[in-house]
Amino acid sequence: MKLIRFGKQGEEKPGIQLDNGNLIDVSSKFHDYDEKFFSSGGIEILKEWLNENQESAPKLDDSARLGPPIARPSKIICIGLNFKDHAEESGFETPEEPVIFGKATSALSGPNDNIVIPKGSEQTDWEVELAVIIGKRASYVEESEALNHVAGFALHNDVSERSFQKDRGGQWIKGKSADTFAPLGPFMATVDEIDDLHNMNMWLKVNGEQMQDGNTSNLIFGVQHVISYLSQFMSLLPGDVISTGTPAGVGMGMKPEKYLKPGDVVELGIDHLGSSKQNVVAYER
Ligand code: ZN
């Protein structure tokens, strides 16, 4: 299944993207794709409900705004430097253990919403990433059990302000957390939709020019390892988002460095997880 959320920002309702591409509204039966939904077997209940009701559920028209495909989670945890080529372009050694950082959950936005360059920013950058959405509480889980704790996967742009991230002291979260810095979706694909998690092409273009061209086969720490690893330090709750890292081709790695400016258009995609498109705009109060 492909879970979507639609409607005005902050008022999104749950829906489904059917295999034929049609979008339907399931809000008559389901409140939202949130922690409670995932922890109470929502995915199974939804699957059964669709068997009976998908023909009669209201259809959305193509102009409906998509929100992030899950409700605001308890946390977004990102893995840094998880591709060798990206670690190199960033001037770091390949990490021996996963590098992790947080991203404010208020950064979440819809897949095709604008990216707003924050006040005072001169180094807003892009990062196409595979995001994992947790389905079942995970605490001290083994790698072999990790996928049993996953609800699904989504396309994520881990938008980053490099100066805030690196030049302002402290931790990377400063450069990762501005509003609109986490466009997620278009949909969350449930685990059964993905045949080979570690063989998915991922790409990103700016103004039509290809910047990133990677594959999840090159992740240093794979999805199961990352979930198991994080669960040694914190409980991962249903609905939580883990973003697994970006391949080479970010603006910071270019010579000269290249950053987003108002009017730019960012497009990205991952096999089986769809594509998204964000227009870049300046901050206005
Ligand atoms: Zn990232």
C-alpha cells in the first residue's frame, strides 16, 4: 500500500494512492497515520478495509495538496556520512560507527511544498535520502528482527544549511531543522512494496541538472543495522522517521560550492518511492 496525507498544511487527512494511481480519501474510517495508528495494527486494518471499500471511497482530484505521508512523529533521526563518496566530498573519514543527528519534527513538509530559505542563510543545500518509518516500538532489537519494526519507506530531502550546520558551534541539528527542511513523500510505501531495499536508485536534480545519482546498495550501514544500532541508544516509536543518509553530489561538495537560491527547482526520486518537486523561495515574515 501507498499511504498519503492530503489537504491544507496542519489539517491533513489520511488517504491512499491506489495501484492505478488514483488517490482516495480514507478519513471516514481512519483518523490519521500517527503513533496510535501504527501501534494499534492500523496497517493491517487499513488493508482489510480497502478490500471492501476502495471502490466506494471518495476520490481526490489531482490538484489536492499532499502533506507528509505520516503525522508529525516523536522524532526524526538522520544518519550522517553513510555513503563513502559523500563522506569524501564532505572532507570526512568514512565513519566506523553510524554518525547520528536529530532533525526537528517541525521541519516536516509536503513532498511538493516550497523550500523556504531561512533568514540569514547563504548555504541551503539538498540531500536525497531513503527514509524509514517505524511501525512497532524498537528497543534493543537485533538486526535480524529490525524489519519487523518497520511500517514502510518514503522519499526524503534532508535539506541542510551548511553554515548553520558547521560554522555555528555545537551540533548539526542547527543546520537541519528550519521549517520546510524535511519534504517527505509523496507516499509511504509499506514494507511489502519493496523487493530489494538495498538496490534502489536515488537521484536529485536542481533546475533540471542532475546533481545526485546513487543507489541504496552503497549505504555503508544498511537499514537493518541502522535500526538495531539506534535502538541501543533510544526507543524508536511507531511513526518515527529515520533518514538513512545521502550519496555524493550535494552543493557543499562542488567546486565551487553551489547552494540553493529563490527561483530554483529541486526534483528528486527513489525507485518504488515516487518523486517530489520543491520550488525554492526566500523567507518572508
Ligand atoms: Zn542527510
